[in-house]
Amino acid sequence: LLEFLESVEVDKDINLADPRFPVQYVIRPQTDDLHDYRGYAGKVISGIYKKGDAITVLPSGRTSTISAIEHNGREVEEVFAPQSAILHLEDDIDISRGDIIVKSDNLPKLTQELEVVLCWMDSKPLVTGNKYLLQINSKVVKSVIKEIEYKLDVNTLQKTEATSAALNDVIKVKIKTASPIPYDSYSDLRENGGAILIDETSHVTVGACMIQ
């Protein structure tokens, strides 16, 4: 096994075709030296960003152009996954933590209705109508379980009807979020297709989701 793991060829490791940049922090020093500075800090989870790229901010849909890119304390012409960077835009747009900056010619899906396969990780059962916080990258929104479609038997892969989920169950559910979520299918881009469910009271992670 070790020999195989050391020699196996990885054909698809980092996705450089679908640019996704979740904003983690908005930098506005507002000092005398940097009174006009406005940078959007985060990690390029996939794709490549270059100075001059036309971008769209989701979920708002506002558009602009990248005017400058900073990486490692210096200005560069481009950044790529998995580098951390600061993007500057030509226009002053209302952007906050959790928004995602993508290229205008390569948009992810945007919806408030998600179909996910999830592994339930809480001792309290999951049932239709339960409310949780859903987090995908730096975006956190309120959500509710709308429907449990089926439970998956991990040994036989058989799908069976279910009205609830217990600890370690794998189920498919429909989730409705309080605001639109930009996402990619987990099978296409796992960096922007994986999410977690968080208990609103205890803030414990109770579910691991793969968005379909």
C-alpha cells in the first residue's frame, strides 16, 4: 500500500480552471497614508486571477475589474490556487466576509434550495424542520431541513426511505437557506461544494455535506 501511495499519479489535484475567491476579510485601514485603501483578503480555493480580469461578486451580482493583486506583501500580476492574496477592484462595491469573487465568464450556481448528501454527526436526530447554520467556506447562513429524501446504506449502497437520521447515518436532504448561496457541485469542484451544518445553540458541527 505504501509503495502504491508513493508512486500513484495524481491527475487532478488543484483545479485551475474555475476561479473561486471567498472573501475572508475586508481591509480598510483608513489612515492618513492609506485613506483610499480597500482590499479584499482571502484564499484562492481554485483557478487563477490576473490583474485586469472582469469579475462578479456573489451573491449580489455586482461586477467590476481587478485593479491590483497583492501576495506576500508585494504587488503581483496574478495569483492562483491555493495562494492567499488581497484583491483590489476598480469600483467601490459593498463586499463583506462570505461573499465570493469569481470571473464573470465562469459563474457558479446560485440558489436558496440545496440538495445535499450529508453524514449526520450528532447524537440528537435530524428531522424535517430542524434549523441549523450552514457554512460553505467563509459564508454562514441560517437554513432549515425541508425534506429527507432517503437514507443510504453504506454497506450495500441501497437507498431506503427515512424520516429522520441518527448518528453516523448518511442521508440525502433538501435544505432551504435564508439567503442565496453561490456553490459548485461537489463532484465538479469540492472546494466550493462542501459545507457543514452547525447547531445554532451549541455551535457544534453536526453534519458534513456534499452539495449535488
